Amino acid sequence: MNDDYYYYVRKEILPLLPLESNVVMEVGCGAGETLNWLKKTGTCLKTIGIEFNPEIAATAKENVDLIISGDIEQIDPDVVEGSVDLLLCLDVLEHLRDPWKTLNKLSKYLKNGGTIIVSIPNVRYKSVLLPLVFNSKWEYSTSGHLDITHLRFFVRKTAISLVEGAGFSVDCVMETGLGKSKKTLLINKIIPEFIKGLFVKQYLIRGVKGDIAHESPTM
């Protein structure tokens, strides 16, 4: 895995953020740069980060109010249940042995009406599917869609099902990789969904705990 991965600020989640989030918890927070950005911009008051890599977790202490080092599948974070307003799982669930069970466990830390934002790579992306179909190639690498540490693979339907299966009401799904120019947006509306899926790099999924829904962003 590229070291830059741990320090990347996930600003693409901005359109999905709720208006208010006193406490934000991120699973797989890396060096805590995204949490630090959220706090500096006034999006939240307190940040909690959970990071598997102990060396990176030590670095994150400078950026996060509370850092918890460990495997989220093996530990129960010392966080009050029902105290978190926003839960972030950004490019982390595909690395887990049982992301379904883990999401169910994490949901108890969110308050009713709390928000979860998940990002999951699309295994139907062209760089994965085309070599597989035409050359029978499925080669793992140190980063990207076929990162050697990925244990689970998802498409749009199964990614949404993962979040809904943990008791969240999905109210928005954003796609990355399609471009946002007027020409590109027009092409995206014309081409069939099964072809457009080849150009989606990842899905950003927002869910709400309980029956409270957000106003969907204009994309």
C-alpha cells in the first residue's frame, strides 16, 4: 500500500457531510488528516480515529483528539455507545474479513439519526474488468482496485446492500471517476448503465441510522 494513502485528505466527501456533527469517528483514519481537516473547517468539535497500523496511529495522535490503535474486527473501541454523530469508513471495508459484521458492530456507536459515509471501490471498473474479460488477467498490486490487501469486492448493488444490511437507510450514492464537465454529464445520461459502470472508480454511500433522511446533494 502506498504511504500517501495514510495522509490523503478525503475532501470528496464534502457534499455528503451532514450540517452538524459534534463527534466524528473514522475507521481506518490513517494519519488523521481527514479528521483534522473536518475539525479545522468547523465541521465537528471532537474527532476519534481508529487505525490498524500502530506506527501510523502514533502519527495520528497529532491530528486526532482520541486515537485508538488496533484491528476493528478484533477490538471494541472505548467509545460511548450512541455518542457519535458521523461515522466514516473510507476505503477500509474491502480490507476486512467480515465487513458486514463489523458495520453492525460500529452502528451501535452512532446516535439515532447519525450519519455513516462509506467509500468502496467498484470492482467493475474498466481497469479490472476489461483485462479479466479479454485477457483472463486478475493481477494484484500494491495499490488500486486490486490492492493485494483487499479481501472483499463490491459493485454498486452489493455495496449499498452492505450498508443497508447494518440497519442504515441509504439516502445518497455518489460515483467518482465519471467527470463533471457539461459534456461528460450529458454522455453519462445517454450511455446505458451497464457501460457507465465501467467508468465508476468508487461509490460514496451515505446512510442514516433510523428513519431520518438528509436532503440529497445536487450532483
